[in-house]
Amino acid sequence: MTETTGFFAALAERGGTPPLDAEEADALLRLARVVAHRFERRYAPLACYVAGRALASADASQRTARIRALTDTVGQMERDGPGAR
């Protein structure tokens, strides 16, 4: 177990939630990176928070796919403007 994995496992335990698996962690880091590069760096943590709220009711098997879909949405927002739907 790496130091990072141990940190997030402990944080999840203290937060009363299951730990991230490697795919979820990679997908969230990609979301943060895309938001930071396409909009503003300071938006990245908030985007991950929004993702977490959106995933609160998601089945474990769907979480990574939903994070990736949110990341794709960021690209669409960049093209269409943040306020467009």
C-alpha cells in the first residue's frame, strides 16, 4: 500500500464511506485535471465535491463510469459555455 492509498483509505474510514478503488481515484484525478486546465485550477476540488454528491446514491459498479461522464461534460461545457445545458 502506498502512502497516498493509506491516506485516502484512512480519510474514507473517518468519513464513514468505503475507500476509493484505483479506477475511481484515477477518474477523479482526471476530472480535477481537466477542470483545472480548461477552466480554473481552484475549481478542481469543487468539481470533485460535486462529483461526490452526484455519486452519493450511485451503485458502486457505476461510480467510475459516472465520474468519467462528468469529465466528458466538462469538455462540452468548455465548448458550449458553462451556463449552457
